[in-house]
Amino acid sequence: MNILIIGSGGRESAFAWKIAQSTLTDKLFIAPGNAGTSAYGENIALGVTDFEGIAAFVLNNDIHLVLVGPEEPLVKGIHDYFLGRDDIRHIPVIGPQQAGAQLEGSKDFSKEFMLRHNIPTAAYRSFNRDTLADGLAYLETQKLPIVLKADGLAAGKGVLICTSLEEAQAELKAMIADAKFGDASSVVVIEEFLTGIELSVFVLTDGHSYKVLPSAKDYKRVGEGDTGLNTGGMGSVSPVPFADEAFLKKVEDRVIIPTIEGLKKDGIPYKGFIFIGLMNTNGEPYVIEYNVRMGDPETESVLPRIESDLVDLLLGVAQENLGEKSFSISSKTAATVVLVAGGYPGHYENGFAITGLENVKESFLFHAGTKSVNGEVQTAGGRVLAVTAMEDTLFDALQQATADAGRIFFDRKYFRRDIGFDLI
């Protein structure tokens, strides 16, 4: 079958790598892809929200399945667009329709959903321009630190942790009155600050049955020792040592099953991945957020551990018989180290030549912000490459991934050398 992956990052590189291994795959296309994805399929110069262009390509190239990587096209309704056209509605799209995508597209919607279906999460209230004064007064009654979340998509930057009342009130005004995050912060969720250890659990569902994918933990801070600014992710590990069988059973019973059942009760069709961001607070799981796609760089640690044929699983989603599909996970540990451009997540420059890729022989190499110019691989983003090692122990995987990250070169390259060492 012919498959189209939509996206251009490390997540989509990992998907392309995995899908290319399937005996069910005839032709693989990635739109727009990057310098690395071209090793697994053909890159197509289409934007992820160019729905008309994507539809024309799908028709002209006999595409049998579309896998949507990033959240933006899902929140903007790419699945609904396909269903709304008679000529392409028969082509399965892996990723929820717009109603389901609101789990990520609106923090207020997702919190209401959790409350409605008794899914454990932090206490919260939402405020907008009309209720800003109430929000400022509400802050005076809350414990510190306190979390402010822009309701809409803010490119991963819409969450603030405030440690003083003055800071919280100033930021709430900036978000709502001054549109600090544009339309995304026209509504702001004020949320209780949870303490504990974060992790992510991923679920693949056809709307009825589901498969629980490997757990993972990612590292957001740019600096070693979890210091500095938040990023899209500097590395990840899978599985998470502290997420034992008993804890994951709580996650399944208290979060995953109520989420799948809640979507059904609310009449929201859902075919695709659900990323559940969790806080382990004294052994109890609380949901921090939902995403409606796989995480990045967690995907680069999770997919190598899935031994089953991913295309067969995706067909199970499309045909609503996922529960009948066999599913197995490797007992090995995967560790991912992300190489970023100097200056990221602030200002950085692109267009530097990348060398030494051929030096990486013991790890998987997933491209993120790269492009090919006259046969030369160059940097083309903040997060440039992800190096994933899979070994018997976490220590060995981390050691291998970190060593291989050091074997690649580009001007002002930076990576964290302490990913995962807090878990050893």
C-alpha cells in the first residue's frame, strides 16, 4: 500500500523509519519531510496545512493511508476535510477529527472533559477578557507556585509557572489583555501546581479498543541539571523506571479507559494516538495534559521498542479492529539525545553543514531540522537531530546515545550530556 506521512520533524523521521520496515508498505511519501526522511521514502514539498494540495497529491498517487504527525493540521481539521470530500473520504486518516483534536487544541476543553469523566487532574479555573478581574482575585486565594496555561496552541510556549502573586497577576494580564500568546491566550487556565515526577504514556486507539504503547520521559529544559529555558525536548528515555506495572495499571484504569469511554459517551469519534502527559505524585497518576499525536522526542524512544508491524496496527485503527492485532514491545531500553542549534530555544542560525553522520553505527539517527542542499546536509531548525540507542540497560543506552551524539559535527552544536541520569 502507498502511505503518506504529514510532517517534517524527528517524530516523522521515526515514523518513516518504522513504516519503511513493513512488508505492507509499497511506496512511502513524507510531506514535507527533511534530509533524513528521504532515506525511507520520497519527500513532497507540501505544507502540513495545505489541505487542498495534500488531497490532490493523495488522489494523483493512489495513497491508501495518511498518517498525520503534528498537531496543527489535526486541530485545523484535516481529518474532517477528508471526510467532507466524496473523492477522498474513503482514504483513512490516522489522527482525530477536529472535535477530538480539541483535547489538545483547547486546555479549557480538555480540563472540562477530565472533570466530566472523573479523570484525575489538578484543580483549575478558566478566565477570559470579560472575567480578568475575577481571575486576578482568584489568584489571591491560591497556593504558590501556580500554573497559567494558554487555552490554545502556542507552539509549546503557552505554559507559565509563577512563583509569586505579583508575577502571576502580571502574567495573567499579559496573556489575556495584551495577547502575549495571540489568540491562544484569549482564554487562560489557572491550574494548581502538582509536585512529583513527569512521564508520558501513549495510546493508539480505533475509538473502541486500544493499545498502550511504551511509557517515556522527556527532558524539556535546555540546560544540564534541568536548568534554563523550556524547549520542544532535549532527549527522552523509554521505559520509565519508576513507572512500574502497578503504577501503569492505575494509569490504565483511572485515565486511559475513562478517556476512551469518555470520548464515546460524548459522541466524539477518535482514531489515532493519544499522548497523556502525567505527573506521578506519591505513586498516584494525575493528567497534566493531553496531546492528540505522538510526542517529540518521545517517539524516537518509543517506536524502536515496538516490535509489531506499525502499518498493521494503523490498519487496525482504520478498520476499527485494532483489538484483534498482535502487539509486542521490546524489553530493551531506548535513550534519545537531541542535538540542537546554538542559541536554541532563543535566536539561532540555520544553514550550517552537518558532518560525521556516517560515524553513527550503533544508534538510530533521526533527522529533525535538516535540509539537503546540493547533496550536503545542513541545519534547518532549532532541534536538528535525534540520536537513539537501544540497549539492555538504561545506563548502556544513555552512554551509547551520548557518545554517538558527540560523533556528529556542525557549527555551534549543543546537546545535553545528562539525559536520563536522574533515573539511574
